[in-house]
Amino acid sequence: MTHEQRQRLSAVADDAAGPGQAHTMLAEVEQSPALRGCWERYHLIGNVLRGEPINGEYRAIADRVRMVIEHERRPEVQGFVDHVRRWLARMDGRPGLLLPAYGGAAAAALALGIVSFGLIPQTDRGGSTTVGLASVDEPAPADDLSGLGLASLTDGAPRSRWQATSPALSSKLDRMLVGHRESASASGIKGFIPYAAVVGNGVR
Amino acid sequence: MAAVGSSGAAEASDDTATAAAASGAGAVERLQQMSDALNRLQYEGTLVYLHGDQLAALRIAHHVDNGVSQESLLALNGPIRAVARTERGVTCVLPDAHPIMVERKGVTRKLFRNFDGALDHLDEHYLVHPLGSSRVAGRDSSVIGIIPRDRLRYGYRFYLDQATSLPLKIDLMDGEAQPIEQVMFTDITVLGESSAPVAVGPDSEEVVPVTPPAGWLLRQMPAGFDLVMYDQEAGSDPVSPMHHLLLSDGLASVSIYIEDGEASGLDGPARMGAANAVGARVDGHQVTVVGEVPAATVEAVLHGVHSATSTAQH
């Protein structure tokens, strides 16, 4: 830590930094334990001078949060993070996902909202973990959600509509059900509405 | 105050029964108005379908063009699913399946026990009763309950729009009076009647007796389920047609499909939503029973399907 860095850090703490200097300084604080210690001391001194109470629990809180995040990055958590990234990638209209035309804009807005407000840990070039915004810059890899319990979230995954049957047999039963519905609807009481059950099933 | 004797109690019971019958007759009339409205009125709207954890939003439309009814249902969530029905037939597009096309049956309502002439028959297996009023899709509705008298069939709750008699909500109920399946309008726009009358099917002044196909017998069908239709359709075997028989109690219906030859099919039970199906090999033929009835009912129907050949041998 240099004298120049301490001066710039003091300016930021006193809200006297120039345009862009605060952002640059904070990036340096994030990378340097010495600067973080200095930052904490400056704030403690300010608390004392203003007669404000000092809470020891807040000491080194950034490091403690970072350690907790690293400890909490279990495989299943990372797996879900990857799943969300793939989900975001597929919501931009790429092939493989059927979206109603009117819903495309809504899906894009949702994806933007998730990206804007989502904070997902990333590993920087220095090896330490920083907290930043998620970015979707790669095509979605092949779907492999086994073991995550998230397969039911996948839109369009092959699934037999009829319980306890194969997909091929399910198609045959669908044809029989449609034929049955058409014959039964001639009684007229419920009209076309019961077809909602034919179309409505098979989706969660 | 004079005590009410047995004759007074009997009179009170008769009055109650009379009131109930009148109430039921009025409810049946409302259901007939519903049936007419579904055929006559043009409308568009959004439906929500709920069964267990299956939730779907659907866009429904009914238009009448030169007296010809055209209906469509389009799923608004999940994989693309749609059904369209015209005078020629029904086309259904489902996920991971080839389109299903079924010709419109040349069946008149006179082959069915409709409400006009079947109040007694319907009352034999259901109690039809008004259940008050409710509000659905922002519209006032009258609730009509069709309560089954046994566990061989489901019950219904119809929420009829007081202005148009269109069903704004339909609940399919199990034997414990719990909803199994629900369909509800979240919004509806009634476009009025068509200027041309809607055709309801080929004219027929004659009720044609319906019998099973040659070589087959139906025995001990569940109470109230009578054979009301028989037709032949294209099946898996391109040479032999598939027999399609329809049973109905006036409200619920069950279909029996009999395929000749070595056609493979369902072996055991299956279920989708409120529809149950069961299949088995009967005398070398594939028999499949499907309907919106409890599983025990389709099982009972399957057990009542007999080959005349195997029956003669025993």
C-alpha cells in the first residue's frame, strides 16, 4: 500500500474523490487486504470523531462474507447456477424453446431483470472470488439436469401424458381419447370445453 | 298447537320431494339452456385448466360461419398444443405426436338420451340440484350441481352465466365431493349469435337401435351405461378396422375400442387427468376402454366385454 493510495482512500472516505476515482479506488480496496484494513480504520476513526457507536461484529465483514460464499458453493448450488445460466440463454429466442410471439418480449424483459439483479459468484483471473453480474455469452450446452431434481423445469421435455405408459402408447391413447371426446360431445351438454382436458394435461 | 301426526309428516315429505323435483327440473332446464348456448353463441376467452399439479392456460374460440360451427383451443403455456373442430372433424396437435384427426361423427342427438326426454333416466343416477350463485370471470353465475348417486360416475358443478347460460366454470367432482378437474374462464367475450342457424347434425327422425359388432357381447355393464353408438374406424391394422363402441348414462360416457389381429396396446390401467383407461387382450383381440369415469368403472366395462366365440365354447 502506497502513500498515494492512502490519500486517495482518505478522499473517498471523506466523499471528496473526483469523478471515477471512487470506482477505481474501491476496485483496488477489493483486491488488497491492506487497503481494506485501512478503509476500516478510516471509518472507525470517523465513527469515534462523530461520537457514533462502534459494532465489533462488522469488522472484516467483507472477508467473512466471501468465506461464507466460498464455503457455500456446494456442487448442487453451482449446478443450479449453471442451470439458471442455461435457462437465461434459452430465453433469448434461440432454437429449442417454443415461445408464443407475444411472450417473447416478456421473456426477454424477465431475463434482463434476472441478469440485472442477480449476483452470482465468479472466479476472476487472480483466483480470488469476486461478486459480479451474471453474463450469458455462450450458447447453452447440452441439457444435463440429472441429479439436480430440476428436470421438471425444462420446457418441452419428453414426458408421457398418460401415467404408466410409454410415449408411443400414450399417443395411441390420445387418439382414442380424442375419438371418444368427439363421439361423446354429440350429446351436446358440455360442448367443446371438455377438450380443455385433452390439451391441458401433460404440463406442470 | 296440534301435534303433527304421521300423515302430516308424510305430507311434509311429499312437499319436500315435490319441491326437490321442481328444483331439479328447473336445474335440468338451465343445463339445457347451457347446451343450446354452447351451440348458438359465438364467444372467445381464456380458460384455466387445473388437475392436480397440472395447470394450463388456454385460449378458446367459437365462431359460426354460414351456419357452420368452428371451435378452437390453443394452449398458452408449455409445449404447443391445440385442438380445432369444424364440420369435417377434429384436429388435435399434441407434444411429441403426429397430428390426430378424427372425422365428425354423423350422429344425431336423438341417438342419445339428452335432457329433453331423459330427465327420468338422468335422475336415476344423478341428483340435479341448484347450488346457489357465484361470480366467475367478473360475471354472475348460477351454480348447478349434478351429484352422482353412486361411485361409478363423477359429479359436476356447472357455473352458468346468468346473462348467456354459457358455462363459465365446470368442476368435475369425485365421490368425496372433491374437485378432480376444473376448467374456468378468466375472461370471456360473447360475440352474439350467428345470423344463420347452427347445424347440429344430420337430420334423423328415427332412433336407430345400436348393437355391438358381430362376434362381440356386452354383459353386466355398470348400471346406467347403455350402448348408444357403434362405429368403425381406422386402427393400427390397415386391413381390419377398429370397432368403437360408446356407452353413456346420459351424462358420463365410456368408449370401448376393439382391434383385430395382433395390434399392440394398453395392458392394464392408465390415467390422464380425470380420464381413465384400461386395456387387455380378449380372445386374441386388443380391447381398450377409456372414459371420464372412475377407474373402477372402466375396469367393470372391460370385464363385461366378451367374444361370442369364446362365450359359445364355455
